[in-house]
Amino acid sequence: MRVVVSQLPAVGVPVRVGADVPWAAHAVAGALEQPAGLAFHFDLRVDAAAGGARVHGDGEVAHDATCDRCGAPVRCTLGGAVDLLYVPDPGSDAESRDASGSAAAGERALSGDQLDVGFLEAGGILELGAALAEQVVLWAPMRILCTDEGVRPSSGAGCAPRPPAPGDAGPAPGRTRPFAGLRLPE
């Protein structure tokens, strides 16, 4: 779904999407690398803000995965508040491209206040599917473990605790340490 920021009404635009909306399903599935058992819902509002658009509300995404520690099948649930800000791309006009001429094609230097925002497409267009994908990636953990919050093992039991690594117990009974007295020449 494409939103033209200059045409946003003063009260904003409510957006409710779930897995039955094709563009949203494509965006969320792509962000999670095509998971099985995908279910989600987002209740959002898109408002004009700071010369761009603010996407805020809440959502929840659930999908089937495997535990990265034990390999057991799990159901992973991600979600919470959504608050994303998109502003016009400062590198899209010729003046800023000339100012940052040392940057390679497609690259630009960002100031500190630009590090926590996203950028609108050319023409002041917000691709809402990209915003959904970005939020899902922000929620997603680096690894999925049975013991993590929001992860429910399908079998009902979590990862079995691993026994502590054994210390050096010395040589096996009946064996010697043939190199124990070996010294390197000085």
C-alpha cells in the first residue's frame, strides 16, 4: 500500500491489516524469510509529521520456527508498540548530492538526527509494506530459544539444560602423560 504523504488528511489514516491482506502478508513473510504458520495483525495510524509521515499503533506477529539451541519446533510471538517516522530523503535532491560528492553511488553521509528515522520514496510516498517489514525486523530476535519470552515449544517442554563442561580430570586410569616432562630447548 502506497501512501502519498502530501495527501494525508489532518486526522490521519487508520490502517488495519492481517494475514488476509496480500501486500501485508508479502511484506511480513519477506521480513521473516517465509516462515510457516504465519499469523499477524496490525492496528496502525498514519499521520503527517515532521514534513513526512509517522506510523504508530500496535501489532503482533506469530510464526512457526525452530529453536536455535535444541532444534525443537516452537511458536514464536513478536509484537508491541509501533512508532516509526519517515521523512523526505535528504539525498534525493541535486543540492545535497553535490554536497556529498565524495560518497559512492547510492550512499550518503547521515547526521545524528537522521539515524532513527526512515526515508520516504521519491515524490513523498510511504510504502506501508516496507514499514511493516521494518517493524517486524526490529522486533525479531537474533536467535530463537525455547526459553525466550514469546516463544512456546510445540512439544510443551523447553530446551533441556546442558550439563556443565567437564574439567580436566587428568589422564584416564592406567595411562600416563608421556609428554608431561617435555621441555623445549632454550
